[in-house]
Amino acid sequence: MITRICCAHAGGQGKTTVAQTLYVASKAIGAETTLAAADFIDESGRSKLGRMYGDKVTELGTGPSVSAAKEANDLSAGVRYWDSLGPLLLKGNVTLDIGANVVDQILNWGKIRRAPDLLRSRNAPPIDVFLVCKAERRAVDDMFDLVRRFGSSESLPVRRVYVVMNEQGGTFEALGMRDTLMKIKMEADLRFIRLQRCTSELWLPMEQRYVSLETALEMPEDKITETLDVDLWSIYSGMDDLRSWFATTREELKRADVM
């Protein structure tokens, strides 16, 4: 029983990819797990994760409407809105994909509601947080802030904070991120995960068509051309690269004691 929270300091860092990977890797070892998203919802009423996994995802939205709260003259509407997160944290076995625009709201909710005290008193499952970033100079400062806030356990009783270094845009060697973040005094255990760049030719079509990692890995080769609209010659090498990347990522999760 565990709760896994994935978030980032900005959009496009790869947090939904990490959420998917955790979900599929957990299912591969027979662990019961569910999905939830507190992220931007499009006209279809679903988040990015929801468009990939459909009804498997509990959609929490991005908070109360500002106009509605003003009309009701209700200053506590934002806090009460996130009470819907409580049952998920009490039950556990969920991977939660949190958008960068709602991180502050949820941390504020946890502090006001004294979530650490309440969850501990109810013996709620442990919470692991996965903070995802690409190799950008601003990432060091932004991740420092997120690690400090989640690691303090003032808002949520976090057991471990995993910094996921997404190499999709390059390596982290020149940033000195590990040394900087290790200086933070915190209650949670800080660990690092290397997320190698996925070179599969299928990745971009998967993203464009909201095809989940789970679906792609299980899809017969004869359906890939139709589903992803890729060239016939891309199928086998693309699937080989995708499976190899996922296998490598699973081993990295095992090394970091995530599974």
C-alpha cells in the first residue's frame, strides 16, 4: 500500500511519463494500483493522463472556479475543494499526477487541514513524491524549492522524495543538482532517479495521439501502423527501442527501491 505523487516545477518536464511508468511497472509485478490526476482538463473533461487511460483515472481538476468563489464570497472554497484528495491518501495504492499550477494549492490544503497529523493518526499508507525535471539551469532553483517544501512534511507526511532527472533534453552533469539538493535539511529521505531519453520513433506519435505507454507496450505490431500512423519500417525498431527503454527504466526504479 503506497501513494505516489508526481509533479514538476513547470509543464513539459515529463511528470505524466513518470506517472505512467510507475503505474505500468507496478502492474507488471502484480501490485494493485489506480490513477488520479489534478491537472489541466481540456474540453473533453479529461486531463492528459485521463485522455490516455480513460475511466481508469480519477479526475480531480485544478481547483475551484475563481469567479464562483467570489460570487459565493467563500474564501475557504479552495481548501474545501481539495478535501476530495483526502480519501485517496487514506486508501493509498494510487499514482497521482499533479499539474504545476496546482502544487501550491495542494500543499496549502495539507498545511491548513493538518494532513500529516490526520494521515498518521489513521495509519494511512506512506507517500512517496516524484519531482521531475529536465536539464535546465532554472531547474536547480525550482527543484530546490519543491524538495524543501515536500521534504519538510509540513503539508504531507512524505516518506521519500525522488528527484527524477529526465534526460530527454540532455544530461545533468554540468548542473551540480545532486550536490545542491543534498544540502537541504528535511525529514523525508531524498533519492535520485535517472530517466534516460527514449529514442523510439513511436514516442512522438504516442504523445500526439494520447496513446498510453501501457497500450503501446501491449499492442500487436499489426495494429501499430493504423493506431499511430507510422511507417511500416518504423514498427519493429520502434517497438524494440520502446521496450528496451521501459526495461531500463524499470531497473532504475528497482535500484532506487521504488518497487
